[in-house]
Amino acid sequence: MNTWLLILGMLLITFTTRYSLFAWSHLQFPEGLRRALHYVPIAVLSAIVVPGMLLPDGQHWALRADNAYLLAGLASILVAAVTRHLLATIASGLLLFFVLRWAFGQLPV
């Protein structure tokens, strides 16, 4: 029973927050809140990606020169800062990641 109450509660909260933007479309966010919301995607993506770079096995820190996740991630950050091109960032990061994994002998064969 508690599981169904939890699901119903999550449904109500999700529906209310999403529907409110349509129901009261004339409302304007304060300027400070609008500026703060601009950084939400960056913060969420960082929260997802950085632990994978620093803890590739999910348990132990891997601040080593043979961590392909960390090296490719740092290179992707550099490519993104220099080029400001999303496709170039993704392609270079993936290419470098797999080349590093191959060079370190970490690819499953």
C-alpha cells in the first residue's frame, strides 16, 4: 500500500509542476530566478558525468594516468571550451576515450 501512495504522490507532484506552466502561462519568473535556472542543465549534467570520470568502477577514486574516463572527459572539456561545437565535443571525446581504452589494453576482446 505504501508503494502505491508513493507512486500517487510522485504523480501528483510531477503533474502539478508541469501543468502549472500551462495553466498560469501569464506568470513571469523573477529575473534572479530566471538567471539561476539558466545554470540548471550544466549542474545536472556535471552531477551525472563527473562521478563517472572520477569513480569509473563506482567505488574507488581513479585519479591515475590510465583512467580513460578522466582523460577523455578533460579533453572533451577543452574541446568544448575552444570550439563551442557540440558535435565536435562529443565526437572527439568518444574517439579519444576508445583510443585510450585500446592503448591501455582495457577494451574487452
